[in-house]
Amino acid sequence: MFNPYRDEQLLNNLRVYIEQVLKQESPRILLVGEAYGFRGGRLTGIPFSSGCLYDDVDHPFLESLKPLIYRSANDLVAENTASIVWRYLQDKPFVPLFWNSFPFHPHPSRVQRKNRAPNVSEIKEGIGYLRLLCDLYQPDLIAGLGRKGAESIQRAFPEKEIIYIRHPSYGGKKEFISGMDSLYRLVGSG
């Protein structure tokens, strides 16, 4: 497991990201995925992002983040899920707060440039972070992006209604878009 927040610059990126999301005057949607990937949050410290994202996708929210965050020239790579998610958001007036069921990068032993699914104990550890984030953010709606995201939310908040959205990877892009459209309609912005 790799913790990007041991790097103060990436920890600051996360702080800036959360502050910018909190500044939005909009419905509050929390969208929870699985874990950071080796091309995404591991390098940026921001869920559902990549180093190239800020140059590749035209969105006012990303433009507001760009001058405030640290980006290493060595880490300017694309991440497929982040690209799909943010291209979908290009014409949306606000963005959800993104998080992961395990807010670190799980990887196979001694192979840091690969991803693996978080295990049961890692998901359990992530629930504490998820609860803290919900206390801070006070979301109107919570949605799980993929099964791991939905399962972790259900474990953290068994009394809450959870919306499931198909993860866009492995052929799920069309269902992801449909799920996100439904989510934005629920808050009157779709």
C-alpha cells in the first residue's frame, strides 16, 4: 500500500481540492470509488484525477485548481477513469466531492506500478476516513462508483440510502453516463 499523503505537497493538493469543493454553491453529492490508481491519485493526491487532467479537460473547477496545486513534470500522465469522469462533468455546473473506499494506493507486493483491489481490512480502515469526510461535507446524496465504493458506503452508513453508479472502466462508460445523468436529475441539475 502506498500513502501519497506522506508527501506534504500531495497532502496540500487534497486540502485545496476539498476546500474548493466546499466553496461550491450547489447540491452536495459525495461520489465514492474504490482506491487510488498508480497513474491517478497516487501521483496527485486528489481522487479521480491525473496529472494530465488539468491540461486535457476544460472545466472551470479544474481551472480553479490548476494554479493552486502541485504537479510534477514526471507525473503528467493520463488515467482512464479520471478522464472519463471529468469529460462527463465538462458541461455540469458543479462537481461532486470524490473519495475512495480506501483513500490510498493498494498495489501488488513489490510492484508499485500496478493496481489491486483493496482487501477487507483496508476497506474497513477506509470507513473511518469516509465517516470523517461525511461529517465535514454533509452530503445531500451519496453514491458509490462501482461495487467496492457502494459496499463501503453501505458498511459505513447502513441507515442511508445509497445510489449505485456503474464504474466506467471495462466497458461501463455508457452505464456510468446514464447513472450520472440520473444522479444530477435527482438534485435538479440534469
